[in-house]
Amino acid sequence: MAKQPDGPVTIRSAALERFAADLFARAGMTPADARIVAAVLVWANLRGVDSHGVTRIPRYLELIRLGDMNPRPALAIAQETAATVLLDADRAAGPIAMTMAADYALRKARDAGIGLALVRATTHTAALGYYTARVAEAGMAGLAISASWPTMAYHGTRAAGVATNPISIAAPGGAGGPVVLDMGTGIVSLGKLVQARRAGQPIPAGWALDADGNPTTDPARAQIPLPLGGPKGAGLALMIELVTSLIVGNPVLAETLEGTDTGKRHRQNGAVIAIDIARFTDVAAFGREVERLARALKALPRDPAVAEILMPGERGHRTRAQRTSAGIPLPAPVLKELDALATELGAAPLASR
Amino acid sequence: MAKQPDGPVTIRSAALERFAADLFARAGMTPADARIVAAVLVWANLRGVDSHGVTRIPRYLELIRLGDMNPRPALAIAQETAATVLLDADRAAGPIAMTMAADYALRKARDAGIGLALVRATTHTAALGYYTARVAEAGMAGLAISASWPTMAYHGTRAAGVATNPISIAAPGGAGGPVVLDMGTGIVSLGKLVQARRAGQPIPAGWALDADGNPTTDPARAQIPLPLGGPKGAGLALMIELVTSLIVGNPVLAETLEGTDTGKRHRQNGAVIAIDIARFTDVAAFGREVERLARALKALPRDPAVAEILMPGERGHRTRAQRTSAGIPLPAPVLKELDALATELGAAPLASR
């Protein structure tokens, strides 16, 4: 660990992973599962997506305490066809269920050209890009979606009706790693609203509603993100619920909107699709075409407001390279919170690692 | 045909379909193919998506004259796996290739749980919602995408780098018909920019660039739509090119951006995925859950700026019902243009039908 007087603490990713795995194991997960969840969270930190990194640990531990996340899930294949599986996740941590889903999707795609793994009853799925990048690193194209409870306005509503359900698509062949798009369906993420609140910075009109459903630019009042492009983002979020939650028979939105007991619990569903590129074209040729297109886009006249024309995921690859060597910066309050949890669980604090 | 003194002409959908099919057949298509293309275009008119209806006929006929659309294509399966086909469309009209792709996706999904039909070398794919609605009407969930040449700015560019590549997702179970999302990845469609130009109405800041790549609100100068949500819409459009054009080995964007001869021709690629809901849950139960969720969303507090909280595709179902009985309104200039083409091809004009 390295600490500057006023700056954030920086910690090596391997140490951060061991720390996170230690906490999850002490909270009841098997060591193997704990390592998977830790790896997925730290992957997000490495790529600069700190909102989906180790800052989630306190919430994951809370979900275990609440009984919403099962630290010893009995994951099972509930249904299987030539090209699909339906994985019953038994409230596993999202990274456990979704990593398994990505691997099933790959296996099915190898057999059948395309593979689909549907996931019933998981919990917070973390950074979806992890699962599609995993598929892309195996030479296939990946698509992942996940469905959560209502946090975002549905188009035309003045209350949360859908979630900022994310979609991620990845393909192999980028210079620094796969091309990885990972986007929420809101015009802004909940995380960015929280950041604006902490910074006391007004948010643009059209980003969010307050708790009463009124449009606001006041970061202290902004609660409900608006959908990306009105009916487009809202429609995508809704269709993600339909093709995950309703197909696996575990509706999330309606339960919460109706105020049922089930709807008060944290629950998610998801899906991963893999397409075996090698069945249709040479994967190396595909990669060269990705590079060719990237070159053509980067050669276009640049908007002066943007520092550089980037491919999806490119910034994350660079941050990963930088943080792999220099370590992951953690704000002091995050370190403090994590170390308090460590102490509670009898683990060595980060500050000592 | 019914005509008011100053209003648009209205024509029955069946007559409009016969007229369109007549023109396509005279332009060289088989009568069966001509009927399919006509049905897909008129479907868009029936649902109120007039930008993708019979106003496209002149362009389709021009594409045939230019040799970019093949009126007598030899469609062939270039590759097949347990769950996929790669359909070589031989420059067929988009509706021919994509209807066939939807049917292959359905057949493969019936066998394997999920089915993917990739389409190489088609032309304008018309309203994508037609193909996903076709899948949904067969009781499955459908997803369709199509990739076209650069018309939209890529995030950070001041020139067209990607297309407003659309994505459509549909599922069975809506009250008036399937739930059908059909969205472009631009913040605005090219069609809406044309409408604003004709009406002389200024467009909002952030919608478009002029031909020189400068942001503009002048509808006479607006040429290049901006992507929906910056990197999100641009990223989706790019990934659609990767998972269609680059997988089928027929790159569209790079060819045009590099200014090759191939890149000057109108070419598209596409894909349709079907998921067999019945393998995972009861389709009737699925439909009831869709209705339940629609009820919950419609019961939420409504934004007063919006007349009604709608499900994706709901407005289209209503317009279809209304236009099926009352006829399809065609602006007088559209009628005039179509009848001039009819005369040129020796067909009976719409005005006489």
C-alpha cells in the first residue's frame, strides 16, 4: 500500500483481490467463490470503473446479512437444450452466476454456433463487461444483459418504473484487448448522481427526477435517473426485463411496483449470449477488420471537445495497464469503510497489506 | 382511394400492397418476392411508421437500376450449425432476406432453444420491427439488428463514422399485439431531419452536424445525426457492425470510410435471433406477466408532458387498427411520385385504384 498525504491510497490489484476474497470467505462463501467475486470487482477497479469495484463490498456483505445473497448457493441447470441453459442461481452473488453463465454460453456456442445462458435469481451482477470480455477473450462475440428492480423513470412516468438495466456487447480483435461496450439504459447512472451529490455540483436538466417525481437539477434532490433518449432507453430496459426475468419466470419489476414482499428483496436475473465467430469467418481476419475500422474512425475529423476518438473499452484497457503497474487508487473514506468491515470480520485490514 | 380537397389521399392497405407489388414485379422481382417486399413496406405504413413505408419505393427501384439491389437474387445458406444459419442474400431486397432470416431463426430456435440467422449482403432492411414481430407472433422472443453505411457521427467525430444502425427486440403477450421495440441508435433519425428541413423548423442543439461537421440547429444545414447518448449510441451502432458485417465477412463502414469502390455501393448486413420461450416457461403465463407489468407501469404517476404511458409498439398497434379500417393516408406529393413511377413502368396508377 502507498499513501500520499492528501491523495487516495493506492494498492496493488493482487493485494486488493486477496483482501476482498478474505472478506467474502469470512462472510460465508467458499474460498473459490470468494476469489471469483473478488476478481470480478477488482477487474472493474483495474479498468477505472470504480463504481462497480470494491466499493460494492459493503453492500454485498449487507445482502448476505439480509438473506438476499446466498453465500453457499446450490447453482443448478434447470433446463437445457442444444444451444441453451437456464441456470438457477439460488441467489448466488452475481459474479458467480454470471461467470458460470458466460462459460455455459461459450460451451453451447462451441457446440451449436450460438449459445444462450439464462440466469434465474441471481444478485447484483457487477460490471457486465467482465462477462462479455470473457467471451471475447475466448474468440467469440458476447452479449450480456441483466435486470434489476425499479430505479429509473419509465418514459412518461414521474416515478421509477424500470431499472437502468445494462447491456454489454464485446468482440475480440481490439489492439489493447477486446472491444467492450458496457452501457446502462439511463441518461445517467445512479453512481453519477451520487457523485454529483457528494461534489455538490448541479446536474444538467433532463437527467433526473427528485423523490416526488419532479424534474430537478439539484444534486441533493436528484434520485431517479431518466431513460436514455426517452422511449429508447426505457424500452431497452423494459425489453431486458421481458427477455430475462419473464422468460426465467422470476419477474422483478412488477413485484416491486406492486409492493409485494418478494418485490422488497434484492433480486436480479440475467443472460449471456456467445456467438462462435470461427464458424462464420476466420477469427484473425475478424480481428484485422476490427483494427481496420478503428483506424478509419480515428482518422475522421475530431470534435475539439473530445480529447481522442476511442473504441468501446479502449480507455478501460489503458487504465488497466496503468493500474496493473501503479496500483489501484482508493479514496480514503472507502479504505476506512473497508477496513472497518475487515476488523468486524476478523480479517487483516487493507492498511496493513 | 378517398381524397379530401386539401388533405392527404387515403388508400386501403390491400390496394396499396397490390400497387407496390405490381411495381416491384415490373422492376424485375418474382411476383412472390414483390408481394413480400410490398407487405413489409405497407406494414410500416399501417403502423404509422411512414418513413419506412411506400415512400421507400422510388429508392428501391433506383437501387435496382443502379445494380445495388438484385431483383432476382439467388439466396443461399452459406453456413449452418445446429442453432445458426448464415444466409448469403446476393443483394436481395432487405425484406426478402430478413423475412427468410426470421423464419430460419424461428426454425433453429425450435430445434435448439435459440436460433441465429446472419444475413450477408442484403440491401435496405426496411422496418426491423416487422421481423421481430414475426418472431413474437410465433410465440418467441426476437431480436434483430442491421448494419448500414456511415451516416451518423461516431462519438467524438465531426463526420459520419457509423450508421444509425437500428435494433429491434420483441416479445409476445401484449394486449394489442406483441411488445415491439424498434429504435435507431441516433439521437434523431435521418427521416426526422428531412421532416424538419421540409417544415423549416429549427432543430434542438445536440441533434445534428452540418455537412462540414459543425453543430447546427438550422434544419436546412443539418445532415449528420449525432449518436444517442454520445458513446452509448455510437458504441451500439459500432457493435452492430462488428457482430453482423464483420462476422459475415462483408464490412460496410470501413469500405465507405476508406472510399473504396465497394464502399460507394448501397450494402447492408443483418441478423435475427429467436429465443424459444416455451422451452423455459409457459408462453401464456409469460403473456400474463407482460400484461401485469404493463398495468403496473401505466398505474405510475404520469409526466404531464406525455399523453399516456405506452408499451413499446402499442401506438403502432392502435394506428394499425385505425388504418386497417380507415385506410392509409398518403401525402399528395408521395402519391404523385409513386404514380409517375407507375406510369413509367406501365402500371395502373394509385389514383385509379
